[in-house]
Amino acid sequence: MRHAQQPAASNPAEGRTQRPAPRTRAGTNIYTTFVVGLTLFKIVPRQTFGRIQSKLFPIYFNVTTGTNALVLATLLLSKEPAVQASTAAVTLGVTLLANLANQFVIEPQATKLMFAR
């Protein structure tokens, strides 16, 4: 049985970034949330957990924002005009804005509030 092949990428960079970047982001999300976060929450005191998370979250947000921006950029640089205006591009743009809001507004305020307690 033959499998359908994916069409070749119009931009050589697309193939190198479109696949690994979302996988990196998903792996980072899963590991940070379900492995590191839950493990630390269970085994260390609350203040220690907060200090560790305050150091991990900036790295986490850099990875997720960077991979999102990379995929969006390769999508927008695509030679296919329909791809540039696609639902994927709009969705990536919205999630990039949400990532930036989390990284530069919500996370710093949450960390400040956590240390105030």
C-alpha cells in the first residue's frame, strides 16, 4: 500500500522549521506542565517551588514564543499567497500575541504576586 506524499515545500526553510518547531513547543509544554511542574509541586516546599518556577518560566516562554514566531514567519514567507492568508497563519498570529502577553505581562505579575505572599 502506497502512502500519499506530502507536497514539496515551496520554501526550503519550511520543511526544516515547520515540523520540528511545533514538536519542540509541544514537548516543552508537556514536559514543563506534567513532568517538572507536578513533580516539583509534590516534593518541594511552596516557596522553593515558586523560586524554581520563576526561573523556569522565562525560558519556557522564550521557547514557546520563539518556536511559534518561527513557524509563523516561515508560513508568511511562503510563496503561496493562499497559505499566507490561511487559518493557520491567523491562528499562529493570535497564539503568538497570547504568548507575548503571557511572557511580558501576565507571568511577571503572577511571579510578583506569588513572592508577595
